[in-house]
Amino acid sequence: MNDGQPLDLALIGNCRVAALIDSSARVVWWCFPRFDGDPVFCRLLSGSEEKGFTDVVLHDQVKTTSSYARNTAVLETFLEDEHGAIVKITDFMPRFGRYERVFRPPQFVRRIEPVAGLPRIALRVRPAFNYGGKPAQVVIGSNHIRYVGDRDVLRLSTDAPLSFIAGETMFALTRPLTLIFGVDEPFLSEIDSTARDFETRTLVYWREWVRTLGVPFEWQGEVIRAAITLKLCSFEETGAIIAAHTTSIPEAPGTMRNWDYRFCWLRDAFFVVAALNRLGATQTMESYINYLTTVVADPDGVLSPLHSIVPGAPLDERLAENLEGFGGQGPVRIGNAAAEQAQHDGYGSVVLGAKQMFVDHRLPKMGDEALFRRLEPLGERAAKLALTPDAGIWEYRGRTRVHTYSATLCWAACDRLSQIAGYLCLPDRSAYWRDRASVIRRAILEGAWSEKRGAIVGAFGHDDLDASVLMIADLGLLPPTDPRFVMTVAAIGRELKRNGRIMRYTAADDFGEPETAFIVCNFWYADALAAIGKREQAREVFQDILSHSNKYGLLSEDIHPKTGQLWGNIPQTYSMAGVINSAMHLSNRWEDAWWRGW
């Protein structure tokens, strides 16, 4: 792990809400009452303004340590003062089985306990509303405080002295205290015992869930943390999977590359589903397929590359004027204009995400002909659009081209439909889609090959290299032994590498030349190296990126090639899925380790 990252943040959540907490137990980000809601705790993006957070201030503090309770999404932080007094803070969001369903309220629980000595603390609670605005009203009740915004009300139920919280007064911590933030509903049970019960049951839930995972022999801790993180990026109510929990953390210092990632990209979601499926955690896929049936309900409609976690909600892009931005580096964006772009890879992402439904006999309800027929219109649009210009995987805002990755995903849509039809014993449809796929494949291998580069390039008729083409062997367009793929991997390693890290591309785009390396491209590069027989080199690339995870095992979107500092929205599902996929590719097998020793 790489200590000292500005993005040394831990994620807690319950598949309905999630929060980011720094190493001193300050809650710096929490969107309420769901993933894409108003960040009532927005200190992460408030710049120089001390607003939008809650924390525990220990008088004369000299030390802090924090970590997850093993194999869970429960965070434990210890604060110590110069006299040896210690405070333990436990943060979690309840998730467990209750009344024959999953209990996952929009609720954040904080337990504060004296461990040693007589610590003196102050509790600071400073929520913001409407993206950085002040609460319209603060109302103190009998055992609660209501923070009232324009549309939402955040209720703090607690057994701590309310006057001390309101005044941020320093007091002696002589007994455990509990703070429960949530919707404006009375808390009907005893707070301390309820919180302890919720904590115990949440710990059990996560540990039992982890026990079901089929992890690789090596890098088990990293894979488990990645799996829990991806699970926490799934909005279980609808089945949507978000790209990240934050908005507008810059991709690089001093750049305008600030985007809102709290939505469901079809592309990113496919990678998440594929990664969790590899571990045997198929329920996320099942929920996501239900989400897709709503998203693609109109078979003749244009498929947007991203969607709200509740399909149909607007994603219009605007600026949050009351937030200075991460480290003062604005703007802070709400919504994402990429929803209006043409990105043709989405058709393939949907079909690929659904394919396992037809072949995995563990599932209680497998894919059938009815689902196949719902996917076929997507294949028709993929075949029609495969060789037409789009904004591409990197969502260029100033130009369109026939992008190799997009065309390859359109080919994959037709190819997998052919395979699915074969599974369903529909030979005519299988032949039909096989023919459509063959036409696209021939066009890609002709149009994307550059004699000048000696490689497959990012777009037809252009010589710029693009790391996304590293996926073509994994997707099956070419076998990894094909000389064209081997040459492409070599060219990318030679020309897109900066200080050992792979850039997604180096040519100037709408905002100039990119400065940081896109993390998932490095995992793709490692996988490609392994596929062409350079396994040890692949493991080195993989280990290097893992070593730059933050102290909690999380990765953001980008890494600076020179400093190794993380940039971009966090946790990035692309990156966390990359941890799982590459670990599964590169780990020594359990069988080999068992028989040969480790």
C-alpha cells in the first residue's frame, strides 16, 4: 500500500448509500439518500471551506490508525492523545438479513468508545445541502437533531449530549456513544444496543458473503477488498452499477477533466459483472440484468452509454457553484453530458453482460429464448453502427471516429448472440449472427491495422495508438498468438508507457495531452503480456499498480506516472474490476500451490 495519498479514503456502504472516510475518521463524502443524491457530507470537494463533514476531535491527539475489520465493509479507527488516552470509532452502514429480506436503510452508524485513559473529545457535525449550501434550519429535539435542507432532511439520532454536539463542546468521554444519521424518522429502539446489534449482524453478513467467493491463491486480500468494493458500487434496489462514488476529482492536477461518475455506464458495469462472476458472486449480475431490461425496453431506441441508477432520471450536466472542488481544483460537475453521446460499444457491453445467464447452471433462473429475443434488436443496431463514427470508449467531446474498441464490441454483440442461439438450439439464428459478426470482424482487421505503426490502432484511418485495443484478444477478435496482436502489445508497451505506466493514449484530445495513466489500462496490459507468454513481466506490472493502492486497498481512476499519486474519482469500478481480473489471470493455481508448496 502507498501511504500518504491525498485519496487515502475508506469506503463504507450497504448497496443503497455509501460514504468515504479519511484516516482520521472524518466523513468527507456521503450522498444522501442514495448514491447520486445530494452530498450532505461534501468536505472532499469543499476546498478551503470547512463544511460538509462530521468528525471526532480528540484533545491533544498525537496518533491515528484505521483499517477495515477483516473481510468486511466496517471501518475501525483509533485516536490516541499525548497522555495515552485512546478512542475507538467504528463506522458502518447496516446490511444484513431481516424479515426474510436484506435490511439496507439509508443510514450511517458511528460508534465512539473510550478504550484507555480519560479522553476529551468534541463532536462536530456540519452537513451541507444542495451541493455545498448551508442547512436552512437546525432543530434540536429530545434525542435527535434535524438538519433541514431545501428538499431533504438529515436526522441525527444519538445518545450523546445534544448541547455538546450543537456547540461542538469538548467533553470527557466516559461511556460509549452512538450517532445514527438517516432519514427524518423517529428512532424507536434503544440506540446503543441497537447499534451494537446492527454492527454484529453487519460484520457477520460481510464475512459470510466473502466466504462464498472463489478467490485466487495469490493476492487474496486485495481481491477480497476489490470484491467488497464492487459490491458497494451496486445500487441493489434497481440493479444499477455505478462507475464511482464521487464526482469531479480531477484526472490530473490543474485540469478541467472533472466528471461526475455516480451513474451506470453500460461499459463499466460489464467489467464489474465479469469480475464478480469470476469469483462466483453472480447475484450482482442477476440484478443488473433486471436493470438492463428496463434500460433497453425500447428495442428501436438509441442506447445511451450511461444511465441514472433509477432509469429515466435526467443526467443534464451543470456546475455546483457552492463547492470549490478537490483541493480547490474545480469545477464540480453534477450530471454527465456523455449521456448524449453516441458510444457504440454499449450494445456489446449489454450482450456480454447477459451471456453468462444462458450458460451458468448455478443460477435459479437461467436466460431463455425470451431474453435472447430481447437482446437481438441490440445486435441489429450493433451491426448497423459498428463501422460508423462515435465518441469512443474515452468519450471524446470534440470529435468522432470509427473507433476500434467500439467496432470490436459491436462484433462481440453479434458473435455472442450467435453463441447464445447455439446454446438455445436455434441454428438459423446462430448462423445469422455468425454471418453478421464475420463481416464486422473482417472490416476491423482491415481498417484498424496500421502498417506505419505495425499495430492495431485506436481508430480506422488514424495512426494513434490506444490501450483499449489490448482487449481484442480477451474479447476473442484475435487469438493472443496472432502476430498482429503480439506486435500491437509490443507497440503499446514501447510508445504508450510513461515511467513504467501505460497511458490510455498520448495524442492530444479536447483538453490537450493527457498527463496521468489510466489505471485499468495497466491491468489490460498485464493481461495481454500474460496472454502472449510474458508472464513474469505481466506480474511486475500488476504488482506495481497494486503497490499504489491507497492504505485501504482502493484505487481511483488514474495514477501519475512520475509521482505515483492517485487521481480521479474513487473507488473506480474499472480499476477494482481490473484487480480481480488480472489476479485471476496471473495467480498461481491453488492446485499447484497445494502440491508443490508455497
